[in-house]
Amino acid sequence: MIDFLKSILGREPAGSKNLAKERLRLVLVHDRATVSPHLLESLKEDLIKVISNYMEIDREALDVQLNRDDDSVALVANIPVLKMKRTYQDAQV
Amino acid sequence: MGEVIVITSGKGGVGKTTTTANIGTGLAALGYKVVLIDTDIGLRNLDVVMGLENRIVYDLVDVTQGHCRLKQALIKDKRFDGLFLLPAAQTKDKTAVNAEDMKKLCSELEKEFDYILIDCPAGIEQGFKNAIAGAQKAIIVTTPEVSAVRDADRIIGLLEANNLKSPRLIINRIRPDMVKRGDMMNIDDMLDILAIDLMGVVPDDEYIVVSTNKGEPAVLDMNSRAGQAYRNIARRITGEEVPLINLEYEDGLLNKLKRLLGLKG
């Protein structure tokens, strides 16, 4: 009944601005990811740098992608490990 | 040395031209020497918003192609001695001017004027590239709508890629009543999403239509709330700290009466 009254008054309980914000947030994740095509490349470089501190990885086979669904965007990385580094572990002990 | 500021938005119809006319007139009213450049070739409008459409002899393309001297094409405003308009060409297309032309033109105007405001066309093609080429600063106009904010975000990215860092945002046509009931994004929502600094907020004001009808920028009307917002923005451009106008303010005696009689919450 209350919902009915609210709909007559043309007012949603939460207001439509939250819907606007959520839709914008998503669309901008998509937009920003496509605006800079070199983004993934520079991300890859940084990833290699960080991961190399811990393990030896196969740089050539490294694969980083943004997977887009309707309601989410995910960063998916496939990074083949060649060898674990012992030095870092040792340093921690 | 003057400051070259481009006023841009990506999306059309959010109020770039109105903003340019009002800020420019506001700066001139403060005593600065100002020139407004309409770069929307083929769809010029800044002339009518300024009420100067009958005075056009030469235009931007005439200048860049050397058909006339720069001084000949500058139209002096009716109201302020220090305010000038360089109109866009109406019969050519956007390819008639290039980025190099604009850079040269802007550096020429910098010597004479305190502020050079460039009214950018909608879109991100050649007209946009021309408009931003000679600019040192950028103002982005948006409205509290998903489409306008999205385009503003795209424009911010393009400006940064073109070395126009830290553009500032004008939120146009905000409606305090809708914000209050949660049906319109508020100032913080938009600043949060776009992650840029605020230049000003202009409330939705039907007087803007009246002022455009007359060809007299609202910034000169002391009763217009949008005009007040534009006066504040003009002062902020000069470096002054001016607080945002109070959007909660209920205007008009009629509203007060209505509230008194319990007709309005």
C-alpha cells in the first residue's frame, strides 16, 4: 500500500540518483579502460617488476586482460611461474 | 600575458555557450579585458547569446585564412569597452581551421587581453582539437545527468592526454529540490565520480531563457540566481576565494507565503 502511494506520488523510496551513480560508475570503468590502450601494457610492465621480486616468471607467456560483463569488469592475469626465488623467503626469516 | 581558457563539455546542450558568455561578461564587468572566441564553425551561437549577431562582418576563418586583420574581426560588446567577440564562421566547416592556426591566434590575443575564453563545440573531433590547441586552462561544463557526466569524464581524459592538466568543473542546471529528494546527483556525487576540482555550481534558472531571448547575459541581472553563480565563478577565475551560493535558499515572496499557509513543505 505504501509502495502504491509512493508510486502515485512519483517517488521511489531511495530516489533515482543512486541508480544514476551506480550506472555511471560502471560505464566509466568501461570507458576509462578503453580510452587508454597502452594502459594494459604499462600495467603489465609494473606487474612484471613487482612479481619478479618474488618469483621468476615467463614474461613472454604473461597474459593480462580486462574481461567485461554487463555488470562488472575484472582484471584477469595469467602469469606462468618458472621458478620461485629463495632469497626473499630467506630474508624474511 | 593573458590567460587562455577553453570551455568544453563533450556533450552538446549542457550550456557551454551560455557559460562562456556569462563568465566573459562577468570578467569584463570586473574590469578585465576579455575576448570570447566561438570555435563552433558552422553552428555559431555565441553571437546571439551575446546579442551581437547584427554586428558581424568578419569571422574566425577570415582571420586564420588572412582575409582580414585580427582587429577587424573582433566585435566590441555593447555593454563593456573591454569585451570582444571573435565569431565563428557560419558557412564553412570545422576543417577550415586547424590546431596550428588556433595556437597562433591565441598567442596573438594573449598580448592584448587578460582573458581569452574559447567556446568549444560539442564532440571530440577536429573542432574540439582546435578549441583546446591554444588553451592553457580548461573548464568543463556538465549537468547532473548520466550522459553529461560520462562525456565530461571522457573529455577530462582527452584534455589530460593533451597536457591540459587539472581542468575545473562547472555543474550547470542543478535543481536543489530534486537533489533534496534524492532524484538528482549532488555536487559531491559528481566531484567524487569525476575526481576534479569544482569551479562553480549554477542552479537551474528559467531566467537564462529570458536572457538568451534578449541577448543579454544573465550575469548582469542582479535578481537571477544563475547570474549570481556566474558572477561568483568570474571572481574565482581571477583568483578570489568565493563561497558557493546557497542552493537551499527559497526564492520569492510567493514561496514564503505558501510555506506560511502550509501549502509547501
